[in-house]
Amino acid sequence: MLGDVQQQVFLLHDVEEFNVSDIAQILNIKASLVKGSLDRARMLLQRFLVPKLNVTSSASAHRDEPSH
């Protein structure tokens, strides 16, 4: 689903919590490519995961209501 760079950037940034400049240095790529890859990875993951979660606006509204 994700390309190698997208996967590495996503894991380093969102899981391992490295900053963009550190990731660029680690992967020997430009910071602008890190940012673009991170945005693309997040978008692809969202497109993949949201349909599997069956999230609807009414379901999230009921979750916030107090139980009786």
C-alpha cells in the first residue's frame, strides 16, 4: 500500500517521533520530500482504514452521549 519511502517516513515521524530534518538526514533525502511523503502516507492510510472502521457521523454522536 505504501511505498518504501512513505512507510519509512511515516514510521520515523509518527511512531518514532523523529523530526522532519532528522528524517531527511537519516534517509538522505530533502526535507520537502519527507513532508510530501508523510502527507501522502497519511492520506493513503486514511483511505485504507476509514472504510474498514465503518465510521458514521451518527455512531460518533452516540458515543458522546451519556449512558443511562
